[in-house]
Amino acid sequence: MDVVSVDTPQVGTGSRQSGGPGGDPGICVHHGGRCFVVTRDHASIFLRRVQSLADRGASELVPLLHSEGVELLFIASNVPLQVHDVRDRSLDGSHRRPGAAETRA
């Protein structure tokens, strides 16, 4: 299972609606064709659990507290998962800032 790591410094719990404190837009978790916006703290907790499963080659339902509620996400080595800062564009090009041109390396 490939797990994309995100720098998740300890920044407090923040607001569920804003994604984080001080207007921090938070972290985006892509799973099963859906996008979930979570705080950095909750992303860190979620990623630790995902990494633990990946290390053991296991699979299970993992709770994710996001801006609109709670979901149980099935985590397994064959299930795609992408995690990134909401301010960054995802691999599929979503989350670009309005008016921002897409850059390619």
C-alpha cells in the first residue's frame, strides 16, 4: 500500500468547518471517488492508523472525522488513497485556486 505522507505539525484542534485554526483550509483525503476535508490533527491520527495497517499488510474500516461528519473508510493495499494539503493541487488536478494556472514540471 502506498501511503502519501503529509507534514502534520501540532497546530491544535481547530474548527471542523474551516479545516483548521486561523483559516487553515486543512488536509484533503481522497478515497473511493470522494474528497474529505479534515483538520491537520485528524489527518495525522488517520494517517498513523493507515500506516500501521500498511506496515502489517492488513485491511480494516478506519474512521475519518471530516468537515461534514464521520465516515468509515475501507483501507487496504489495493484501495487507492491520496492525501494532500487543500492548498496544493491533487494528482488529478483538483483543488486548484480559482484563476491559477496549472504548472507542470
